[in-house]
Amino acid sequence: MKAFDFVAARDAPHAVALLAEHGPSARLIAGGTDLLADLKFTPDVPRTVVDISRAADLKGIALRDDGLAIGALVTHTEIMRSPVIRGLFPALVDAAHTIGAVQTRNLGTLGGNLVTAVPALDSGPTLIALEAEVTMLGPAGGRRLLLADFFTGPRKTVLKPDELLIEIVIPKKNLGKPTSFQKFGLRKGQALALVNVAASVWLKGEEPRFVEPRIALGAVAPTIIRAPRAEAYLEGRAATPEAMAEAGRIAAGEAKPISDFRASAEYRRELIAVLTRRALEHACALARAGKKR
Amino acid sequence: MEVTLKVNGEARSASVAPETTLLVLLRTHFNLTGTKLGCDVGDCGACTVIVDGQAVNACLMLAGQADGREVVTIEGLATRDRLHPLQQAFEDHGALQCGFCGPGAILAAKVLLDESPEPTVDEIRDALAGNLCRCTGYTKIIAAVKEAAAVLRTERAERTDRT
């Protein structure tokens, strides 16, 4: 690796100060699972690496007035082990489990996964289907926006060079919303998603109908996308297998998958239809099981 | 920069360049070459070590990030008297051929057994998914981990009986 300087931040405000001090050629390191793999093979390494891995104020998982807040430094392993997350959002646990292998999940953080902004990132679809928001901190203070608006393109986000992502918040109205994450990779272990899909649904009524169905598709467009036409089709509709299959077909038409060495665009489109249907069926099963309890 | 960490129970310090990884620190500065350099990007798991009780890829952690932490490497497992039960089981089962993946696989398995004394085959496969082996086809590795788990459970039960 080419030479760089290393400074450690005590907490988030200190990290912002260090970013301001060292200028735009500074990069943050948290778990390092993406950054260090990149830095070993790139000619333009940052002049300074700011280590935030010890910033205790970015590590909490807390139920608050505004919802479930997950600190940017919470690791994928911590998500899998959190009793609160396991109880409210098993889909987040499923998604975390598909990221890398245990070594990666022990170091890799939720915030780090999101800021890479690769279209196939596995922590994103579930959070977007739950309408999660992200908070960023910069020299001028904090700002908050929908995670869906955080990504602007492959490996691109709205994050400015002097800002850091500090937390992810799932809004209170969606606490416990039945949600499913489905991923298809070429292997079981350490595989990049060909397609990943998350769906969240409320079911209401004696003959259950969809209320606020939300579908997020990953790896099939420059950023993770919602499937608004499929969602609109389902809203208020009876939760039947036919409706869910049709929503899958509609969602497939909303994506812009590409062909590459892993799979063709046509194959990915088929996967979207199947995984969307499976995600809806699984979320509905969770909703029905929850109602019986 | 100066770093001080506990390696296999012993405090060790070194003066390193900031871009030094934990892997380079262990191999080059501390001469602990049991930890292997494989892919260097966190895919193969040959550099797996235990940091504060968790399996991590030493190639993806900076020495400065390991400062003040507790690291266990493959050199920390055997005692003067005997191999660790995992090492013994790997040997007995032929779970190593070329042996390059062994240190990482054994340490990943150790973390699993520390947390889960009686793992299922699926749990073993999941815990070792980040440790690539091109020789054994994994069957013998999984058998060795199962046996080591049984040995460790027996030893633990005997210790409890004695106290």
C-alpha cells in the first residue's frame, strides 16, 4: 500500500473536525473491509486516513421517539445479534447474514456498507423498503434524508467530503412492519447479489389486503430503487398468490438490469419477478404469524 | 507510529508506518509467520486471527486500529505439552493438505467453538465460509471441527467435575 497518515477520531464531532483539518484528500476508515481492499490497488491513495472505528457515539442500537436508530459503526455481526433487531426486523438479520463471511461481518459496519453505494449492497434494500432515513454530520451541523435519496449513482452518494454518515433511523410508523429480504447469488458463501429484493407490508382486514406495501430492488439499476408501480398495484388489493406474482412481473419491468459476466439482463429480470414474489409471500407469512400471536 | 497490543497473552510494541496492516505487523515485525498472506483483500481467510474474541482478516485491519487490542494467532494455541484440540483433530483427520489455509481455518473454528460448544454442520460451514481451502474439499475440515468440539466438551465437563 502507498503511504498515508493515520489519525484516530474519538467521536463523531472529532471526526468532522479531523476531516476539516486534513481537507478533501482525507478518507474515513471504519471496518476497513472495503477501503483497505481498494487502497491496495489504487494509485491515488488519500493523504490521511481518519480512523473512526473507536468512536463510541456511533455504535449504539436504540429505540427512540422517532424510531429505531442504528449507529453507522454497528457491525453486521452486531445487527445479527441484537435482540431488538432480531425481534423487530428479522429481515435486517437475514440481510446482514448474507454479507461476506464472518470475518467481514465482524469488522464491516452498516454505515460502511451504505457509503460504498455499490448497487448490489445487501444492507440497503431492507432499509429502503422500511423507508429508513440517514443522518449525516458536517461542519455546518447535521442533516437527514431518506436513504433512498442518499444514493445518486454507482459508488456515489450525496455525502460531501467533509461529512460523515452517523446513523440510520427506521421511522416509528414502521417498527415491527413485516419485512422480507431475498438475495440470489451464484454461491451461498461470500457471493455478490445478482439481484436482491426486500418487501415490507402491512395486512389489514378479515380478508387481508395490502396496506403500504414497499418494494426495494438491488443490483438492477445504478442505485437501489423502489418499485412504485408494483407498490401501487398492490395497495388495497387482496393478498393473493396471483397478486404477488403479478407485482413481481411489474417490478421486473421497473428495473434496468445490465448484462455482465455474472448474468444477463434477461436472467436478472426473471430473478426480480421471482424474488419480489418470494419477498411478498414471506412478508405476508410473517404478518399472518404476527396477527395470530 | 507506535503501536502496543497484546499478542497471544504477551504485550508487544512496534514502530510502524501508518499504512501497515495488522497482517504485516504480525508477520514482519513480530515474526509470527503462522498467519498467512493469501489474497490480501479479505476473500480467502488465510490471514484470519482473533481480535478481542472475534475472527477478523488481519489484511483488512490497520496496525493503528489494532493498537491496544488483544490478538490471538495460531502460534498462541498449542502449549509446550500438546497441540490445541483443534490442531490435533485437523492432523488426525487429514484436514490439511498443503496447510496454507489451516491457521486461519483453525482460528475461525476456535471462535465458533468458544461461542457455540456443540455446533451443527450448517453452523460450522457458516463459520468457515470465509476460509477458502483448495485441497480438502472441506469434508475433513468439518469432521475435524466436530471432533474437536466433542473433545473440548469432554475436557470442560471433566474440569467442572473436578471443581
